[in-house]
Amino acid sequence: MNQNLTEKLTKSDFLLFCEAPRHLWAKKNLKIDLTLTDFDQHLIAEGYEVEKLAQEYFANEILPQKPGCQMKLQQTFTDGPFQARVDILLDNPETSTYEIYEVKSSTNLDKKDLYDVAYQFLILQNQVKIEKAVIVHPNKEYIRDGELDLAQLFIVDDLTEKVHELLPEIDALRHEALSVFDCKDPFELAQCLTPRDCPCPDICHPQLPEFSIFDVPRLSPKKKAELLDMGIRDAREIPVTFSLNDKQLLIVERARTHSEYLDQYSLQIELNQLQFPLWFLDYETCISAIPRFQGYHPQQQIVFQYSLHRLDNPKAELHHFGCIALTDGDPSLYLLEKLAADLGRTGTVIVWNKSFEMTMNKEMAKLYPEYGNFLLDLNSRIYDLGEIVNQGIYLHPQFKGSWSIKHVLPVMVPELSYEEMAINKGDKASMAWWNMTFGEVAQEEKTRLLEALDKYCELDTLAMVEIYRKFAAMV
Ligand code: SF4
């Protein structure tokens, strides 16, 4: 192996390899865009904040239970070409043993977290005796009541047994990851079958057809591999005999025929369910790993804005209501007061992807039981307009298998667009509110941000109004 002996495979390299081998290759060959958005930076800053709190928790709650032990922070260890930094290491000089504590911001642990700790374990066990491998992370059951209670905020998951079982697999994987350093051709590395939002698409799928097999929703990896083996990447070339479910067939048919599909009967049934006045509702939210306000749990979305359009009858004038809450405390209380005043008690409430708005309403009902009946009633009146596309009642070839409003709107209502807007994505909206609430923003900038937020959220509900009108004109 020609691997440069000074180059180390860090823990983040290893995890990048586990995500997709070609991502590690692209990083080493400077072919991946690792630019961080403001929202990525916000998540990293929150991660540091969680780590600081976890260290405090550790010093106050765990260390006193381990007399004679010392806490060591951010120590780096190497084992030949492998390297890892340990968040918190507990050193027991009496027994000459150590415990690894990895800090995470998420409330749910996944396979990547296990791999992360197992990678550290492998490196350290070559040099010292490790007794325990543990993840410290926020407890999703914790509800903030007054000041943050670190003893309740954090939970400790002992993964020692699981890590031991994983070691042979991680050992093999880390050597595979290391071989990427010497790899000249990324095509020698395992193929990834999910080229959506790719960080380096030109490496894996250069000149992907406009409507590719990867756009067919829920196509299994096995079927994708079968098609690739047949030399097929364009959805239009999928043979008619190839086994697909009904919805996939409808979508592939759009690619082949480049024609729309409308199930007029089902569309009529859907639209018949709607009762005027129609209310078109959309929330903007920002997630926080640490509960910022009373009653919140870790990783809870904070609802800070809504846009609401009211249509009394098909020909009536459209009315708009909106609210951005910039308050000292929880914005959702102020928002609920306004929403309860703006939203009438009759008529269908139209959203796009109802699980999100309904979950936000349930969360706010827990925070403010005095609005419980209002929010319960609101949820019972919700209709998800996106389902007309998601269920395949109306499909357009240019949706390319997606039912996201960001893909549907430019096709159905091209005159409305997010493109030129100062804030044109949910995570940018989140950051604008976060910075105005927790950061230092000059008055002039604040005025600009408020205007941009207003326009962005209003477009989300106006988009639904116009898409609804297009559907209504089809029956
Ligand atoms: S297809 Fe996309 S996501 Fe998959 S490895 Fe290649 S660049 Fe990454």
C-alpha cells in the first residue's frame, strides 16, 4: 500500500466513508463542496453548546460517583494510520482503565453514532484498557421547567456490549476506508444508489438524464441495480415489462410519454371534501437541541411564524393574515393568540404535507393547554393538498416523481417563484428568526429580514391557493 504515512484516517473521514465511500474519495481529492450554510453552522454551534453543558453535567454528576478518576477532554489518539479525538475520557489511575464518553446533540441514537464510538474504541484499546464506551445525549423526555436541569437534560447510554460486537466489522471497514487514500478512480469504489442532493454528483453520475431511474419514488436498491446492470439510467428506457408498483408505473409513464396524468373522478372526490371558507396555512419553525423555553423538550421545533390566506368562495377576494413572533420568551404563545383571532372556526384548513403542521399543533397544545381545543379542532379540519400529487391523482412529467411544493409550484404556477427572494428556503427563514431573537442584529438589517420572512411565508400559502385553483379548474 502506498498510503502516505503522515496522512491519518480521522473519525470524520471514517464516518464520511460509511456514508458513501466516494464522499471520502471526493474529500481527499478536493472534489466535494463542503461549504457550510448558515444553518449548518447553527447546528455546529449548538453541538458545541451541548458539549459544554455535557462537560458540566459530567463534572457535577458522573465524576463524583467515580472517586479518584480524572476527566480528560478532547484528547487525540492514534493507532498507526487511524486517529480519533475523544470528547470525554475518564481515567481511573487506580485500575489503569479508561471510559470513553462521546457527546451527541441528537435525542435518538443511530447506527452512525455506534460506528463513531466503536471507531474510537478500536484505536484506544490498542494502547489502554477500555472498560466502557458511552454516549451522553439529551433526553427526549426532559421538559424544561425553569432553569436547565443538567441532571435531567442528559441521558447516558452504555454501548459497551454493542461496541464489542461491532469491532470486527469496524476493523474491516476502517481498512477499506484507508484504501480510499490510494484509490485513483472513484468508480472502483462501491456505487451509491441515492443520487439526490448529492454533494459531488459529477463523480458518480455525470450527465444524469433529466428524468432518471433515481427519480422513481421508492424504487428498491435491488431494482435500481438491476436497471443499471441493463445499462438503463433514463426513466424513459425502463422496459414496460419491468416490475413496478402502480404509482411507480404512473410516474414512469409520465417520463415515457412526457404527458400529464389526471384521475378526474378522484380529484373531484378530493375537492368535494373541502368546505368554504378555505384557509391556507403554513408555519415556519426553528429547531433547537437545547430547550430554550419553559415546557420545551430537546430538539423541539419552535414555531415562530405563520402565513394564512382565506378564500370565502371560489370567486371571492383573497385575504391574507400573517404573524412573525419576535418576543423575549416563547414565540409560539404570541403566535397562538394571533392565530386564534385570525383563523375562523369553520371551513377547511389546507396545508401541504399535513404531518408537519399537525405535529406542531399537538406540540403547541401541550405547551399551552388553554389553546388545546382550538388546536385540536384545527387539526380535525386539516386537508393535505400535496396528497393529490403524492397519491398520483394528478401528475406532471416535470414533477419528476416529487410531490414537494418547491417542485410542483414552478410547473403548475410558473409566474410564482421562490428564486429571486432574499429568503427562499425554510432553513434560511429559521436562521433569520434565530439571529434576530438570540443574536445581535442592527435595526436596518432587522427590517430587511422581517420583510423577507414575510414575503417567503406568504408565498408558501399563496402557492397553495394558486395550485388549488388549478386543481379546481380541472374538474
Ligand atoms: S451518488 Fe451522490 S450521494 Fe451517492 S455517493 Fe455519489 S455523490 Fe454521493
